[in-house]
Amino acid sequence: MSMKRRYLLGHLAVLVCILIWGLTFVSTKVLLEDLTPLEILFSRFILGYVTLLIIYPRRLKTNSLKEELFLMAAGVTGVTLYFLLENIALTYTFASNVGVLVATAPLFTAILAHFLLQGERLYGRFVVGFIIAFTGISLIAFNGSFVLKLNPLGDFLATSAAAVWAVYSVIMRKISEFGHNNIGCTRKVFMYGLIFMLPAFFFLEYQVEFSRFAKPTNLLNILFLGLGASALCFACWNWAVGILGPVKTSFYIYAQPVVTVVASALILRENITLIAGAGTLLTLAGLYISEQKPKEKPDTTLQNHKPRSASK
């Protein structure tokens, strides 16, 4: 397969992920009526792990302890911490708020990539975009705190989830360089995520009552989260990160709040106020500006030092 075609497929894979992930906030919000955040999280990733195991049943053998530690770190950040923070945030604030705030992940990704990865530099436009985006984030947080009477803790947890996802994206770029099967790597990341999720059962609320999953609405949403948002999207995302890089892949997260806000208004009937709308637009505008890299100036050194032609 040509590199051009791989890049095209990488972009398409990320678009599918963003469309599905934009709906997960609404799906999770519906499930929170009967299930706790921990129950939702554990159920969807158990289902995702089993699905990937069926697709790729072979054991993934790493070449060193370093590779195993990277996979472990990806599980902790991309599965355990990110989704615990996100799901708990949904219990305090609107799904549309969470959808917008986690879309700041590209900002954190770009900062980490600047220091940890080669070829990823920060530019002046990024700083400007960063300031605009966080102005928008502040409007969303203040709107939730003072106008909608919501706990600002939810907004803080959602922003923290975005920072954790940035760490995960950089780690997955490193993992992609190991050359292992993508589905096998994703499955092992899920395994470590589930393992590190177990201690949360001692601190967070849960119930051993499987009859709640028999409810058609709950069953359909768990299947959507487990098969689509977990198994399919994580495999596609991790594959795309290896092709496009973490910063360019994260750029598509900018479109996620649009999907979430529209879906929240149509399905959950959430009231999107003028302040929240302005904050959303500022956040998206800032994120877009931060991604625009200045055009490189042509090197005129050779033009200014042309060899003189020999005299006849």
C-alpha cells in the first residue's frame, strides 16, 4: 500500500473515531441513569477486550521490559484514568460541557510532543490559539457554575481527562514504533487498563445487579460503547497515530464537541445557553488557530551566493 493511500485511510479512520466518540458522551449520560461510572467503564472495556481477543487471538510477545512498561502506561492513562475522569465528570456537568472540554486534548498533546518527540515544535500561533481556547473553556466553566447551577468540579475533571489523553497519545506514538500488531497492542492496553481499574471498586460505587443490563436502552448503549467506541475506535485511533503522528491525529478532536453539542441538544434536550455557545466557539477557534503552522520561508542562501559565470 502506498504511503499516500495509508495517509488517506488514516484520516478516514480518525474521522470515524471522532463521529462515534462524539456520541459516547450522550450514550454514557443515558447509562448513568441506571449505572455508576465505574460499572459503565468496566463493562464497555471487558466487552471491547473480548471483541479484540476474538479478532486477534494470538498472544502479543514484547521484546523487552521497556515495551511492556509502555503498554502498561498506555492502559493506565488511555483507559483507566481518562475514562474514570470523563465518566465521573458526566455526573457533575452537561454532556456538551464534557465534550467541549476534553477537546482541549490537542493543546496538551502539542505541548508534550514539543518536549518529548522530534519534529514537533511550538509556534506563536499555537500560543495565541491556546489563550483563545482557554478563554472559551473559562466561559463554559463559569456558565456551568453560575448560570446552570452545576458543580465546576465536573469541568475540572473533564479538562484533566484531556491532559491525560495527551499523555496517552504520545505513549501510543512510541508504541507504534515497536512494530507489533495494532490489534494485539490495543487488546493488551485494554487488559492493563482493566487491571488498574480494579482498585477503584474499593473506593467508587458499584452494584452486582446484572438485570439492569437487560434493559434494551442500557444493552444497546453498552454494546455501542464496547464494540464501537472501545474495540473499533481504539484500534483505528492507535493505528492512525502510528501513521499521522499524535499531533495531527489529535487535530480531529476539534470536531468532537460539535457532534456532542448537537447530539446533546437533539437527544438529551440539554439547554445550550448563549454563554456556553460563545465558549464553544472560542474553544474551537482557539484550537484551530493553535494547529496552524507558519509557512516555512524559502532558503535564499544559495540564491545569494550563486557562482559567477566564467568570463569569455
